[in-house]
Amino acid sequence: MISGMEWLRRLAAAAAVTVLLASAAAAQQPATPPQSYVVYFDFGSSKLSMLARPVIAEAAAAIRRGQQDKSLSHVKVIGYSDTAGSDESADRISRERADAVRSALVREGIAGDFVTTEGRGKHELAVPTSDHVRNPRNRRVRIMLYRPGD
């Protein structure tokens, strides 16, 4: 028979193991991805469509809230293209798309120095395709809202 003290020691040891296992599981969980918004573009264009405007307005509102409550550290605007055209033209249009979205965010009242841009051209396709395929889901800009520590 187990004494009362031995039973308490075993219970404490089991609790400690449970806490360690829970901590290890939490440490292995992937970080929550940044909140993001996606704006799509017509082929060969960096002009914002009427459909893009409410997405940008919603993103700007979330950015303002995040700046006010200090839950955001920065915003990254990343442009992409489909696989039609040369690598150089894809890189150029993806940067132009990112710049167009950044400019729209600034017009919505977001400080320009809070938002960085980059163009990734044909890299990181939303829909994998072979070269020279015009896929509208690949012609996009992602507005990524990062929290401190991301």
C-alpha cells in the first residue's frame, strides 16, 4: 500500500511531467501566420480595380487598430505575377503592384514608413502553373500585418 506522502510525491511528479509535455507541445506549434489581405490584378496591369478598394480599406482599418493598440510591428506588401512573360517583366510588374497597394494604404492614412514593399515576380505562385500561363489568382499582392516578434 502507498503511503499518503508517497502518493502526493507521485501525483506531483505526474503533474510536473504533464506540464513539461504541454510546454514542449506548445513550443513545437508553428507560429501563427501574420494576418493578410489579398488584392488581385488584371493581366499586365498594376492598376487597382474597384474590387481592390474595399480590401485595401479593410486592411488599412486593421492596420490603424494594430498601430493604436501596439499589436502590429510593421506591414509588408508583397507583389506577385503569373508566369506569362519574361522573368524581368514579372519582377517589374510585381514591384509595381506592391507599390500601387502601398500608395493606396498611404492614401488611407497609413504612414509610409510603416509599410515595406517587395516584388517576388513568378516565385511563390498561388496556383502552380507551367511557364507562360495567365492565371488570375497568381496576379496578386498580399498585405501582411506582422505582430511584434514575427
